[in-house]
Amino acid sequence: MTDPHRQPNDSRVADAAFDNWVDFYAPEKTKPYLRLMRADRPIGTWLLLWPCLWSIALAAPLGEGWSVLSLLYLPEPGTMLLFALGAFVMRGAGCTINDIIDHEFDAKVARTRSRPIPSGAVSLRQAWLFLITLCLVGLLILVQFNIFTILLGAASLLLVGLYPFAKRFTYWPQVMLGLTFNWGALLGWAAVAGNLSLPPVLLYIGCICWTIGYDTIYAHQDKEDDALLGLKSTALRFGDNTKPWLFGFYGAALLFFGLAGMAAAIGWIFYLGLAIGGWHLMRQVTRTKIDDAARCLAVFKSNRDFGVILFASILAGTLGSGLH
């Protein structure tokens, strides 16, 4: 529980949760950089990490059935830990490069003008040096894996560099985000198997559809400002027809997740969990109010819970693949 007598300083970011740990507990000199990498808003790290963990779990050896010990089983724990560290660092790097490129736009939007660069808490030079540091740490993590995974990870840099510019020329920047943000669905499998095959590719496609859905919901927070600034998004493209599109993309995501499970030959219990996940996604759509920014943010954040559901479903299907 947050200490009611402690108050964050006035440099907090407007769209961060009031009780986030950075504002209250981080050393003062580190706060601008932690805010720049969005450590005060961990949802992005979760959304980057889940496809990695799903893929690692999907690549795990199939079990013969349930036992008491199997309930304590976590495949490739060392690999998962490295991916968790990598997700934290590289999500921070992605946010940093995005803020460097968008700092002039961010200064004109109420929700983002308090971010470290437009507010003056971090200079552009400091931001670039911080970005280089994060990328070096990310590289150090990446080289712990096999050569195929290293090369595959390096290939994602092109997408990382292109994404921040997408909203300037297309109403579908969420597609570019999906391609970029879910690269871990390929990397996780590669780190375990040393190659790629059909299951991670199907998982990757499903993740892209999932991301288009949840980031469209997120983009509805900024649609008025985006329109005034000449920026584009699927929120503006879909407008009042957003919910049918969300049903379509979330439905496609569930389809490809199911096909990934089939291609990996995991057990039937996976599909029970996927059905629960499907209910969760469909409920997101019904809860969304496109003109209520607070509701859009809450629904967007609930995708962390979907990540938990799908991860548990893949683990259950992998461990229980011998059950009939």
C-alpha cells in the first residue's frame, strides 16, 4: 500500500498512475530516465514479454500428463528470465527512440507534454546516450542465445526504427507496431529450438492481430489530438465502426493462436483455456467506450490478464499433451 504521507514531486508524468513506484521510491536522479523508458507504466513491458513467454512455452517438450510435480514445472526458466530482462530494457529503448522522434508532437498534446523530453527533464543528447546504453544492455542479453536467435533478433532493428514514423504516413501504424512488438513470438521459439517452424509463425500472426486490437483501443485516447496534428491511427480509420473491427481482429488472433496450438500438437486442455481467453477479449470489446479515455486505458491494460490466461493455457496444454 502506498504511504499516504508520501507525495511524488511535481515532475511526474500526466498519464502515469498516481501510485507508481518510480514517483514515490526511485532515487531522484534516476526518475527522468525511468520515466523516459516508461518504468512507471509497466503494461508495455508485459505486452512485449507475453509473446516471448508464450513462444518459449509452446516450444517446450510435450509432457505425458499431469502429476503433482508438473504443477511446479516452468519450462526454460533461465531463458524466460533473460527474455523478461530483455523485454524491460528493449521496451525502454523503444519508448526512448519514440519520444526522441516525437518530442515536438508530444509537446503539443496534453497527455504527453509532461514526458521527460518535451518537459525538459531530459535533453535530446541525454536521451540519445541513454538509448545507446539500453541498446548495449539489450545486445549483451541477446548474445546469451544461439547464433540463429542473435541474427533473428538483429533483424528486428529495421522494424524498431520504422515504427515511430508509421503514424505519419498510414492509418495503420498499429500493423507496424504488431510486426515490431511481437517479434518475441519468433525469438522465444528460436531460443529454445534453434530454428523456426510453423507454430511460432502462426503465433506471431495471431499476436499481430491481437496488438492491432488492443492498440486501436489505446489510440482512441489521442484521436482528437492526432487529427489536429495530422497523425494517423486505426482509431481514426475505424471511427464509430471500431467495435466490429475489434471483434474481427480479436477473432483472427484467437484463430491463429488455436492453429499454433494445433501445429505444436499440444493437449486439448489448451483450447479450454483459449476459450476463456476468447471470452476475455470479447468482453474487452463490449466494455470499450471509444469516447471515454479512462475506459479505453483500463480496457487496454486488461490485456496483461489475457497474457496470463494464454500463458497458463499453453503450459497446461504442453504438460497435459498425454491426456486423452
